[in-house]
Amino acid sequence: MPYILDGKSISPDAAFTHDGIQYPAGWIKRVSEDSRQEIGLFWQADPPMHDQRFWWGYDQEGALIPKDLDQLKEYWTAHVKHTAGQLLAASDWVIIRSIDPVSGREPAAEVLAERKQIRDISNAKEECIAAAENVEELAAYVTKAKFDLWSDEFFVEEDSEAEDDDEVLFSAGSTVSGTFSGTFADSGTDTVSFDL
């Protein structure tokens, strides 16, 4: 954002006139902050960044202004359905061939399982979108990396606490923590053993 003087924005590189005095181009950059403040010139900082998919911006108090929750749910549900449709389209020909009286070939079990998984994931995502009680919850859900998954990994539960319990700090000397033990030198090769 630019500098502000008497309610007007001024580029740091521009010449300007204030109280009958002409200030040359670049004056703002060359003088101290005290000199700028003496004439009432101040920097207007950019507002904090926000995800424009979910919020309009900030109000006067600095709180985010959410977009309409129902419209957002409708958009993200359509997004999920569209993606699922594209993924299913890749194997539609197998299903069409199976109902063709001339072909009569049954679809492979793997194809049917893959199509079922796509539908199950789509349904799960749509349920989570519908369950969001506010824009914050919806934004948190659809911006997770998991939201973009369409494989078995989608159904794996997130276990962030287990990751924190395995932290081991290593330093020169010996370190023992739970099932991990090791000897560490200042240089050379270190050894670590895992009791599984």
C-alpha cells in the first residue's frame, strides 16, 4: 500500500504538494520517518492476507468477513462431484461394454472396487462438507492435503499425537529413549539400535 497524506495515497517515488510546498520525486524515500510524520505522512500497511475462496476480507475491527456458508458448501460439493465424475469416466467404457449384448464381458473386480472407492470417498467428502457448521470449519476441511486424496490413504486416520511421542534428541555421548538407544561421537560413525 502507499503512503497516505490528507486522506490521499502517494507513491514513494512521486512528487507531491502539501500546504503550498512542493516535494520532489523520491523525497519520501530520502528523508527520515520523523520528517515524514512532521507533515502528517504515514505508511498504510497492506491488510493481512486471507483466503479469498472463503472470506471477503476484513472489517473495521480486523475480523474476517466470511462468505455465505450455504453457497460455499454448494460450490465444494459440486467440486467433489465433478472430480469423482472425472475419475469414474476413465472406466465408464468398461461398464458400458459389460451391458452391451454383443460383448457381454463382465467388468474386472478391480475396476468395480476402484469405482466403489471413488464413490465412497466422494460421499465421505460430501458428508464432511455438509456437516461444517461455519466457514472456518469448512475452510479447515477442504484445505487439508487429505481432501485432495482419492486413494486408500483417504480413509487412514490422522494420528498427530503418535508422531510427537517418538521425538528423540541426539547429542554427543549416549542417548536412550524408550526403544531407541545409541552412542554418538563428536565426529565419525554413530550407532543407533532399535528394540522392536
